[in-house]
Amino acid sequence: MPEKNAKILYLHGRPGPHPLHDLLARSVSAVFYPVDKIMRWQDRDKTILYRMFSSFVNALLYPLKDYDMVLVDNLHFSPIIARKLRFMRKRKWAVHLGSHTLFFLYVGRYSPFVTRIHLWALKNYDVLICEGEMAKELVYKLLPDFKGKVEVSFLGPKRERHSDLNKLPYAATSRKLLVLANGPGEFRKYYKGLDIMLEAFAAVTPDTSLLLEIVGEWDEETKELCLSGIPDSVRKQIVFTGHTNRITDKLRECCLMLHCSRGDAFPTSTIEAMAAGVPVLVSDWTGTRQLVRQIDEAFIVELDKAKIAERIEWFLNLSAERKQSFSAAFREISSRYSEELAVQRYQEIIHAI
């Protein structure tokens, strides 16, 4: 835990921080405060001028004087504007980086102007808390001369959830593949890699016994966009289940999970699958590759539909005994990444800051 007299202001986006980020911030007794408390815009449709003006107004009005540290959830500009405009007593400024932002900056997904101001904001924090090793690597690719401190955190499911998932039998002879990813919309489709996973499944050698199930909410337009280039014969083998509270049952039924994302920092869905003994095929731009790498590099693949298809076929052609062996290895590695251990690590980081 941080020192008892250390006061932390936690600036977060709308409608609120990720539930696990919320938990981590509460574990260090941070005081929550929306990054756009005045002139709210983050979850509303506002013009760029409105958003810029709001950022400056909020920067001037954040209640900084009572706090020893400002902890920001994801990359926002207004906290750094506040730091530049308001010369008060020295305090630590840290940002928790646990989203797609670093990857999108790295691959040029943003405009040159937006990229520049993101990088400007990043280098003006004292500490960058990176969710996973991939995020840390991206920081040093983007800011090779960063002078501040870089710390690595992680996420994980509760121990009770781990225990329940560990009890599930692994379906080594199943012909079902699983994707756990929520939409809706174009942005989430790209970020989660839904398009490339469907294309890869369609590129697998024809086998009518195979089934790909996508669990998560996706709008009809995005579904059709993803399926548009896929033959009707293969479409029959792709099922969009939508939202379900029966994730455990879905994990029990499949032999392999796909999570070939474009910059997903540290998806806990992959850790839950591992805890259930389901091997996970991840892209080389999915943060939980650091767990997968400890088992076998064969489960890490480039964002290329042909290569993903080849790796799916490789796995499906393994013997049931070999699949069971991988299942046991994935279960074991997942045990090192629980919510309780994540909180402990986060507290250590904040204490050090």
C-alpha cells in the first residue's frame, strides 16, 4: 500500500474506468474524479472545439492542491495541460496504459496531429504504468529517450473464478473454435481482430466438422461486413451467439480459443480460457502473448490470415494427448495471473512511486 498520508487523485474517463482498473485504483485508496467533470464530453457527441475547450477548463479546475499524486486512467491531455499551467507544489504524475492506444500510435492509426499530442502527453508523465510487457515495449519504440519511470502491471480473474474454471474438463476432441470479443462497430472489429479471425477460419482447409463460435455483442452491419467475402458454405460453420452468461459452458465445449487482436493490452478473457485448460492462439500484438510465450511460440502468430489459418490447422491435427498436454500447461501458467496478485503488484508500484 502507498504511505498512509499519501493522497491520490484518480482521473478517469467516461462513463467510468474499466472495472478492473477501478478495482486497482480503489486498492490504493485513490479519490475518483472524471477527467471531464466540467463540460462533459467523453461519452457524448461534441465538436472538437468543445472538447478542446473542455480540456483547458478542466485542467484549470482539477482539485490538485490536496493531493500528492495524480493517477490517470489511460492517456488524456488535460492532466498534462494542468501540470504545465498550474505551478503548485511538486507531486507525482502517473498514467495507467491499458488500452489499444499505444499500438494505434505505433501503427499510425491516428492522424499526425493526434499522434504528436499523444506523444507529447506521454513524455510529460513521471511514471508510465504499462499493462503487460507488450505495452512497455511499445513505449520504448515510441519514446526511445523517455526519461521517466516505466512500471509493468497485469490483470487477472479472481482466485475463485480460477478455481471454478480449473475444474472444467478440456474437450480435446472437440471441433469447435471460440472467439470471446465484444463489439459493436468498426472500431471494435478492427481492434479485436474479428475480421482477420473470420477470414483465417475461411482459409482453413475445408472441413464441415469445424465450427467457429463468436461470443459477444456485434451489430448486424458489422457481422455482414465481416462475412461479406466468406463463401456461403463456410458461413454455415460460423455462429454469432451474442451476449451470454454461460461463458463457462462455451469454454467447456471448445478445443481452441482465438484472440488475434490488434493491440489488446492484456485481455483477461484469454487468461480465463487458459484457466479452463483451453489453449489460446494469440496474435503477436496481443499483450497476453507474454504468458503464451512461456508455453510454446507456436501459439503466437502474425496478423496474417494465411498464417493464422496454418496455425489453426497445425493445432487441429495434433493428437488428443498432445492437446491435453498443452491444456495442462495453459492451466498452470494462468495461475500466476490472478486479480489478487494483480492488486498486490499494483500496490507495490504505487508505493514505489
